[in-house]
Amino acid sequence: MSTSPRPSISFEFFPTKTEAGHEKLLATAHRLAEYKPDFFSCTYGAGGSTRDRTLNTVLQLDGEVKIPTAPHLSCVGDTKAELRELLNVYQGAGIQRIVALRGDLPSGMGMASGELRYANELVEFIRAETGDHFHIEIAAYPEMHPQARNFEDDLANFVRKARAGADSAITQYFFNADCYFYFVERVRKLGVDTPIVPGIMPITNYSKLARFSDACGAEIPRWVRKQLEAYGDDMASIQAFGTQVISEMCEELLAGGAPGLHFYTLNQAEPSLAVWHNLKLAR
């Protein structure tokens, strides 16, 4: 496993609907901050549905928890004026990294209603408005975006986003390191050298994981699925097995040249930290 330099490590949160949930998020962030991650990120609801909560959470994590925090920004359903206003707020607050996404349509919304339809247009817009102020992250889908027509189309979409002015990419989570390495190899052959950081989803709850994965197109290998099913409601065994599987995959990813790891925390600290400790990453 690569030991030096330390790989880039980051953690993702989602804005909560309740005060109690927000307090838990902050407690989790403070716990993870002890490990000196490179940055946090915070998601943005479908069609900008969590705009204010995302904004407030980002400013609090960046300003109070003192870890650089990247807001997700999506263009579906937002006008250029609304996006410009958000960019101005983030720039004024000293935020320096943004995760630029097309975003999901809220159910019943039909086709995109914003002025920008695709993530590459959003990246171009951010660059036109703010120059090189922001480090722009884009999304990558090693197992193909669930709405893409085919893998070749999806690769072309990624290349378009990268060439629009992205600095680096974060992948959808996956459970097979080979799909990551194959995706990176294909992208490199297309002449794009944008760093691509694997997104990592700790395994803590099989039924939730299966539901998430079906929705986003992440394949759970049959042997992992069968073992998780065999544990039934034995949560301790599910989590121990899950930590082992994810830790071994992360070791393989880092040994194979992945530039870092981006953990989807679901606002919990311990599942990600269990993997961190197995990897013996420096603090």
C-alpha cells in the first residue's frame, strides 16, 4: 500500500431536516476533523431542494469546524441568476472548492427547468463567473450513470465535463476495484489526466445499501450480497464483514494508484474511521 505522500482523504455529509439531526452532523464533523481530512463536502437536494440548508451547513463546517468544505452545486431547476448568487456567497465566505453536478430532478418535475442542462455547462459557467477561484470537482461513474445510454456515451460525458474546466473528480461508490481501474484507464486513453478519487461507501446496513445501490446503479458483487444476506439481522457481523471488504478494496485502490478516498459518511463517523484505522492512514 502507498504510504507517502498521504492520499487525499475527504468526507461527505448531507444537510439534515431537524435540529437534532444537525447537532449529530456537527458532532460527526468534529470527530472526523480530528483526523485532518483534506476537505468535507455537503450534498444538495434534488432541484436545489436543500439550498438554504446546504449553504448554512457548508458555512458552519468551514467556519466553525475549521475544515475546508465543498458545497455540491447542481444546475437542474436553478437559473443562472440563482447560481451566480450562490457562487458570490460562497466566494465571499472564502469557500474554495465546489462539487459541480447536473443534479437530480425532483419527482414530478419532468425535464430540466434550469437554464443549464448538463454538468459540463455548469463547470463552464462557474469558470466564466469566478475564473480559477474554485477547485471544481465533477462526478464520475465507473459502472456507468444509471441514465446513460451506454458506457461509451458516459465516458464521452465525463471527458466533456473534465475538459470544461474541472480540477478533479469523485466517483459514485462501487464495490469492485477493477471497475475503477478500467474507467481510469479508458479516460486516460481519451487524453484526460484529471485526478479521479474513488467514492467509498462503508457497509453498515444491508437493506439500506441494497436500496441505495439499486437506485444509483452501484453493483454489489454476488458474493458480498450473499454473505450480507446470510447474516440476517446480525448488525455486528454485517458491520465487521463490511469493514473488512471495504478496507481490502481501499488498500487495492491506493496500491493501484488512486489519488485518495472520498467517504460517503451518511453523517456517521465510526464506519469510515473503522476503515481509516485498518488502512493505518496517517493523521
